[in-house]
Amino acid sequence: KKVEYLKEMARSTADEVALTKEEKILSSMPAYERRIIHLELADRQDVTTESIGREPERRVVIKPYP
């Protein structure tokens, strides 16, 4: 259930980033949750993802593709 929520949130946030061309920083989350988001968005051509910060405050940044 959590996995589906994360995937849906990743997709909707990525759509928003693609439209606005402004990066979004998600709230901090554990490594396995960040991984789900990275994998969900890996095939998209319009956005790119990156983890920033240090544990336990690491976050995913979704950026428009340059």
C-alpha cells in the first residue's frame, strides 16, 4: 500500500515538475522509499531524480530534464 502511494506521488509530482519546469524537493524518507521513487521515474524522459542531504534527512529532488 505504501509502495503504491509512493509511486502515485512520484508520478504526480513529476507531471507537475514537467509542466512548471521547477524542481520539487520531497520530504525526507528512508533509502528504500527513495529507491521506489527513483525507479518509478527512471524511464521518464522529461524529468530526472537525485537524492540530496545526509541520512537521516536525505530527500529526493525531482528536476525537469535539462
